[in-house]
Amino acid sequence: LDAGVVWEDAASVDKLSNGTVMKIAPVGLWHWATGEDIRQDALAVSWVTHREPRTVAAAVSVAHVVGHLVTHRPLDLDEVLDVAEWSARAIDEPTGELIGRVRALLGMDADLAWKTMREMAICPLEDGIPGEGPMTAGVALEAFLRSPKSFEATLIRALTAGGDVDTFAAVAGNLSGVYNVSARLPDYLMDDLLERSHIESLARALYQKTIAEEGLDVA
């Protein structure tokens, strides 16, 4: 960008890193009412920094899952994974296939699931799971869907994966937070949240803006 390259062309085309997966959740929140345009906007947000198809597919998948979780109660595990898989496959088939394997992981012992995920990585690590976009989406989904009603259990699960655990927990926390809503998050985490009032103000503003954009009549 500093060199004058337009934003559409400035992003990395060969990095499997998970930065775009970590930042994508607001796209799903913006389109919570209808789910339309999630893919288009998730692509645009990703392309600011990432153009590698596998990591972009993972980001699009997470955005679609966030949008789905806002409005679908009670949680249907297979339905969530269907959304995650088909939205990724539309961008990159192997990434969709990898995300689809989360179903089998959830039927495994927790330790075996982590071992299996380490072997699934494109560039495996000996002592953890690398911060690849597709693996980050997979870890986050597995951690959330293994304990969907517990924010703490989801975070602890993501933090025990080994590797890029701060990002894994951030994305898993996005999913769990959207589903469980702030009222069901642990008080000690909410009370100590840095700039909590500012974050809550932004959340309310986003919600009101999406209502206005869609012309909804929501109390």
C-alpha cells in the first residue's frame, strides 16, 4: 500500500496465515438478518491482507457460521458444519473437505482429535497445530462444537491445541460468544475486559445499524 499498490492487489497471495480468519466475525454479524452478501463482503475483507484461496475459504466459512449462529436456536451441530463446509468449498474444495472432517473429530477422544488435527495440517508441527487458515477454522469449530454451551470450556479446549493457540482461542471465542451471548459469559471475564464500555457501545451501534440497513422493525 505504501508503494502505491491498490488494496485489491496488495495482499499476500501465498501465505496460509490466519489473520483474515481471526478478523472476519464482524462480517457475519453485519449480515445476521438475512445472511446475504456474507461471502462477497468476507472476500473483500480478506483481500485487504490475504488472497491465498485456502485461507480465504476458511475466513468465508467462519463468517457464514457466525451469521448462522446469530439466528439459529437451538444449535444443530450438523447444520453448523454443513454451513461451514459448503461455504468453504465454494472458494476452495480442499478447505471445505478439511472443515468437513470436524464431524469425525467430534466423535473422537479429545487427545486423539488433537493428534489427528496435527496430522491434517498442510505444514505439520511436531508439538502443535500451525496457524494456517484452514486449520484455524477447524480447531475453532471443533473447540466450540465440543462444548457449545460453555464459553470457558471452548476457550480451554482451543488453548490446549498447541501451536497458534491465541488465534485459535480468539476465533473459537467468537463462535461461542455469538451463540451464548454476553449475558452467559463468565462475570470475571466481562468485569476485567479492557475498554468494555467502548466495545459494548460499538456492539449496540452495529446492531442498530444493521436493523436500519435491513429496514427491520425490532424492539
